[in-house]
Amino acid sequence: MTLFTRIINGEIPSYKVAEDERYYAFLDINPLVKGHTLVIPKLPEPEADYIFDLDDETLAGLMCFAKRVAAGIRQATGCKRVGVAVLGMEVNHVHVHLVPLRSEKDMLFSNPKLQLPAEEMAQIANSIAQAIEPL
């Protein structure tokens, strides 16, 4: 069972931004910038760790869900754009990074990661969650 499956199951806490029956979005605990969010599919065992191993329906749904989350991030943070990255090397569970961008440099994964207090993370997650349009 992956770390992300344990988050979905509530075994590990997260700063949830959005969730439906198939997908889950939460703040990255080591963000590049404030509002850096991960979007993951809720997958059966064994979890897919490569995005292009997903079936077409799950992949399309993941990207549509990420689009809704990105709109909420943009509204909540006031960023110019939301960058999208699929690296998948850190956790063996498909995940999409959504990173609020004010400049292209915000998307450099070699940048130092932020260490934000729990209260600020909770506030950021709540702001994004409130900005996401309901289905």
C-alpha cells in the first residue's frame, strides 16, 4: 500500500483540497510555493505508479479533476497560471503536481522546498477548497 493510498484511507493526515469518489487533491507537504497541490486517483491494489499505465477513462477523469482544482488554486492564490508536472518518482502512485506560478522559476523542482506551519497549510487548503466550483 502506497503512502498516497494511506492518505486516501485517512491513515495519514493531509491538507485536503478536494475529493470525489475517484480522485483526491491535497497540499504537497514540501511545496515549491504556497498552494502546491497533488492530485491523485483513488486506485485499487496494486496502485499504478506510471500515469500512462492508467486506463483512458481514469486518465481523462484525473485531468478533468485537476483542471477544476487548478481553477481553485488560481482563484485562491492570485497566481498568473498553474503549472502541471507529472514526475512520479517520489511516490509509487500516479500523481499530478499543480504549482501556482508567478514566474517559470516557481516550477523548478530543484528549488528549496518551503516549510510552512500547520496553521498556514490548513488556511491555504481551506482557501483553495472554497474556491473550487462544485460539480
